[in-house]
Amino acid sequence: YMAPERKKGKNYDFRSDIYSLGCVFEELLKGKIDSEEIYEIIIKATHHEPSKRYQTIDEFVEALRNL
């Protein structure tokens, strides 16, 4: 799963990996979990604007741990 900024040939950083990981989580969980909270985390991780995603992998992991 390629982040939008990579598809457009723009500069990218580790937040592109957070996007990709969020996409994988979505595929793994689709139809298996009804928790709205997990999908809010996925939506933030896969936001098309990098500045609106989790800014570090630690933030992403912490959000998952706090479920």
C-alpha cells in the first residue's frame, strides 16, 4: 500500500510507512471487529495528508495500546 504522497512523486518520510501499516490493519480487521475506536485509529493512520497522521510510530502504537 503506497501513501498518496509517494504516488504523486512528492517528498515522503516515515509517515508513509504509518499509512501503509494502517492499510494493512484495515484489511486484517475488515468485517472481524465492530469496535469503532479501532477504525478511528486506522482513519488517522491512513489520512491522505501526512501532517494529520500519527507523527511517530510510537504515537500509533500508543493509540492501539489504549484501546
